[in-house]
Amino acid sequence: MSGNLPTGAAAPPRTAHEAEPEAGAGPGSVAPGSVRGGAVRRLLRNPLGAASAVVLLLLVVAVLLAPLLAPQAPDVSSLGDAFAGPDAAHPLGMDSAGRDILSRILYGGRNTLGGALIALAVALALGVPSGLYAGYYGGRFDSVAGWGVNLVMALPAMVVLLASRAILGPNVWVLMIVLGVLASPSFFRLVRGIVAGVRKELYVDAARVSGLSDTRIVVRHILVVVRGPVIIQVALVAGVAIGLQAGLEFLGVGSGSSATWGAMLNEAFQNIQRAPLLMLWPGLALGLTNGALVLLAGALRDVLEERGGGGPDGGRVAPRTKEKPSLPAAPVEAGARSPLLSVRGLTVVYGKPDGTRKQVVHGVDLDVRPGEIVGLVGESGSGKTQTAFSVLGILPEGGRIGTGSITVAGREVAGLPERAHRALRGGTVAYVPQEPMSNLDPAFTIGSQLVEPIRQVLGLSRKEAAARALDLLRLVEIPAPERTMRLYPHEISGGMAQRVLIAGAMSCDPELLIADEPTTALDVLVQAEILGLLRRLQEDRGLGVLLVTHNLGVVADLCDRVAVMSDGRIVETGTAEQIVHSPEHPYTRSLLGAVLDDAPAREPWQQRKARSTTV
């Protein structure tokens, strides 16, 4: 539309700083920034927001109650009273045709605001859903929609409206529908751009792995980012719709028989030398409406973007219980059970822009049995994470499983449709990612992010899910779990964030846990705590664990068996003791040579445990 309609811009993302929780925030405190609990109060405490809301509310109420407030019908004329001044019966006076100005302002507001509302509704209905779909899924729809949007935006809005008036007639409502179609690309491009960036965030991948459906992810994690810019865009488009409609009426293009603010401006302009005050009232109504819309949208966006302490149940959490979380019986020996995860001949390929394909994983074979921790070791780019993502069904865009088989708990998952894969994630297979702070959504509290997957996968009520989330936080040894439930990711440390992710992975009692470099971003002492926690959970719950890492110290300390990966291939497998002390493949020896010094290697965890038990 060549600059006729505005295009909003997303606010820059906020930086999440790691910080320990404030000591003064007690378990029963609720931060004043809770969106659920005090959005209206915070809006009213903003002077501009409160004033604009009051002005807009008064305008809307006045035009809705026009039949009660107007001194007479808007088209009643008395030529003898033309240009009469204000009096008790006619507070704003009379126009050039002897019609009451107040009545025409009130009834004209119905037509002007109603037309703008129609245009805005059409623009939102066309632009926002299509922008969400194109930004989240991309593909052919994104390409076709982008082409159509560019075509519509190249059209000059006023010329199209004038042409539509000649073809469709002077009905202002029809012209507002056309205007809504012309305005929809501004919403499409705004929403699509934001969603395309957000969908690549790690916390969105984490939500997918936890078992949330695409619809829930969009509603929960995407719309919360989109809503602020969309609110601003709504105000801008509404203002443009009001202005364009008034402009058409001012030019005499609209339905001249109806009272509108634009038609009043036209009539006042024709008599500006005799009665210049006639310009004041419709101009004031237009100015107040547009100004109040913009100020209210800005204040509302600021209120919604504030972060506070709203818990998963509207700031309320379930009371703390004294009982320990129940755990299943200790597992039998890993070797006595069939593989929980079995990978055979796995290849992963990516399409290239020239149409060729590149294979990044070549014929991988891998097993993980219940109650066993298997380390998948290799340097960066060796294909470890691609193998893990293949099991989870979350390969990045352009990647797919070429050949091979992946069975989880006896079920073939290679080539499984997304809906079926989603049913496995969270319940049967869980995922602990690296970079804990990036895998938590900064817009939601810790409790909210734990509760939602529990409700989705297990079908619990909000209260039951909140109680389970509290038990999980105690299980991963987070102090003051009630307070932690109400904190946002930027209010906790990296070590606590990793524990939260582990709690989330364990929330639906999975059988297989895939941990991708779970200690990379943590200091040495916190790494040891996290590794000890993983080992304890594995022993207590009989988990099968696939640990993706490049750290051979972690392998020696935690793993039962190890698979060494290089250039997309498994080059050596064996027990942790064998790999650390008697490696056979040159690549494995080079890895050990790069990280081990002349100091004696630590004992495998099995030997340390047996020795400590004997003592």
C-alpha cells in the first residue's frame, strides 16, 4: 500500500541475566508485576493509560447511547435555525442546514467508529492467523502468502477505495471491508516476522519436547511475544481506518445521507468563513479518538510486558506437603532387559540450496537399556546432537532421517508423523537441553512452565499439577520451591535453571531421558551437583539415559557404557572403564590425550560406590 498503512515493529528482546533469588521474597509473597492479578490496576496507575482509557470509554459510551443523549435525530432540519449558536436545547449549536451538531457528533461516531471496527476486524482476521501459520510452519504457504502480501501492499489504498466506491457503490461499510483487506498485510508481516524469529528459540523446542501441541505452543509461547506489537498495530490501523473513512466522507465519496465525522468536516469546510467553529467539533472528536487509541495501546503494551510473580495458579500455589515424592522400585540389572532405545543404521540428511543432499550421520547403531546411562561422546560437529534429535523427532528445518530404524520402548519412531511423535515426547521420552537459561521462556514463571506440560500430558487439574510441580522441585533439591514457582527465569541462577529443566523432564515419569550437554554452561561445582542428581534419579527411577557430551570427565564419572562418535559415525563402543583406560580406536585415544594429564584417572562410579558401601 506504499506507505498508506503502518507496519509495526516488535520490541527488542529483553536480556535475561542470571541472578540468585532475592532473599527477601518469602514463600507467600506475590510480586506486584503479576499480569493475571493486577493488569487493570497497573494500567490505571499509569496517568496516560488511565486518562486515555477514560476518554475512549466516554466516547464509546456516548456514541452507543446516542438515542438517549442526542437532543434530536441527526437528520432533523430547521432552516430557520441555521448557524444558530449554543443554547440549553442545543448545547453545541446548529449547522448550516439547521441540524443539531451534538446529535450529528453522537450518531456520526456510531458510523465512523463502527466502520473502523469493521476494517480492523477484517484486517485482524486475515492478517494475524495467516502470519502465525506462515511464521511457525514456513514452507509453500509462507512463499505464496508473502507474494500475495507484497502485491496488496503495492496498491495505493486511497485509489483502491475510490475505485471500489465506483464499482460497489457508496456504502461506507463495504468500503471499510475493502480497507480491512488492504490493511491485513501489515498484520501479516508484523506477526510473521516475530514468529519466524521466536520459533527458533530453544524454549520453543523445549516445549515441543515436553509434549505440548503446536496449538498450545503458539497460544502459550508465541502469542505472548506477538501481543504487544499487535496491540500497537491495532491502534495504528484503527487510527488509519478512521482517518481514511473521514477523508473519503470529506471528499464526498461516502454515503452522504448518513451522519459521519468526515461528512461534518466537509459541511464545515464549505462554510468555514461564516462559521469556523463548525470545524472544531468533528475535528476534536477525531483527534481525541486517535490520540486516546495510541496512548492506551502503548500503556496496555507496557502493562502486559511487565513481568511479575504470578504463579501457575494465578499467584497461588498448593500448600507444601511433608511427604517425599513417591518413587518406583529399584530397577533390575540393565543387561537383563531388552533395549529401551535401539538405533540401527541411522542416517540423517539435509537438503542443500542446489538441490543436492548432505549426509551428516552415517549408519549409527546405538542401544540404551532401562537403568543404564550411555554416553554419546565426540567433538563438536561429530553428529551427536543430530542423532539425539532424530530420536526426539525434532531435527532442524531441512533435516530428515534418510534410512535406518529407531525404536523406543519397542515402537518404531523413524518416520513417525508429528502428532504421534508428540505423544511419545514428555511421557516416554524426555529431554534435558544445554544452555538452561535459553530453554526457559522469559515471559512465564517457573511454576507456569512446569505445570502446563503436566496438565497437557497427564491430564491433571491445575491444582494437582501445581502440587506435582512442587514435589518435583523438591526432588531436584531446589530450596524454597514455593517461592521458586513464582520466580521468572532471569531471577534464578544457571544451576537452578538446569535443575528446573531436569524437574520438567521428569514431570511425566519418562522411561528414557536424553540429556544434551546438561552441564556445559555451569561451573565445576554446580556440574558435580547436576551429575550427582542425574545419577540419583536414574538409580531411583530405573531410567534409561542417553548422555550427549564432549566431556570425557563426565563420561568417566557417570556413564555405564560409551559410544564414541566421529564425523557422523560410531567408531568405538564399550564400558566406561574400557573406553577411559583401554581405548582401541585412534580417535578415542586422541580425545583422551587432549583432555587427560598425567594425574591418575578417577575410579568409575561403580567402583567408588562399591568401596563406599563396604566402608
